[in-house]
Amino acid sequence: MARLGLAYHHIPVDFNAPQADDLRRFFAVMDGAGDRKVFVHCAANYRVSSFVALYGEARLGWSPAEGDAHIRRIWEPNETWMRFIAASRRGMADREAGR
């Protein structure tokens, strides 16, 4: 893949127990891509749609409503993921506020 100019990054995420560190690793890979095009995927696109939405909110100026709309084009998050998304948003707000 490298000879084609592609880089592969595997970020395993337990569907039933997503962690803040998983999201931080995703952000690091996305931030490292700079202006290059990025293809992200997961088995059902549930995890990645949530991560992309949170990245959009944190880095691209998306509102939470835009993030939610992005996620819901793919799926309706279960309770585990709703808690993870809410906690991630709180964490992003706290970091932005310097808390």
C-alpha cells in the first residue's frame, strides 16, 4: 500500500465498550492526514460514523445537530454509543473551555 501512497491505520474499537482513547487515536490519525483525502471504514460503519461526526464537531466546525444527522444517515445509536457520544462531547467542551 505504501508504494501507492496509501497508509493503513487500524484502530480496533470494542463495539460494546468504546473508549475515549479510541477516539483520541482516531483524531490523531485524522489530524496527521493533513489535506490528504482519507477513507475511513468499519464493518457496519456504526463506529466510524460516530467518530467522524465527533471529529467534524471538534475540528471542522460542525454543530452537534450536524454530527447527529451524519450518524443517523447510517444508524440509530444504542444506549452505549449515546453515552459515549455525550461523554465525548462533554470532554471536547471541557478541553475547549480549558477545564
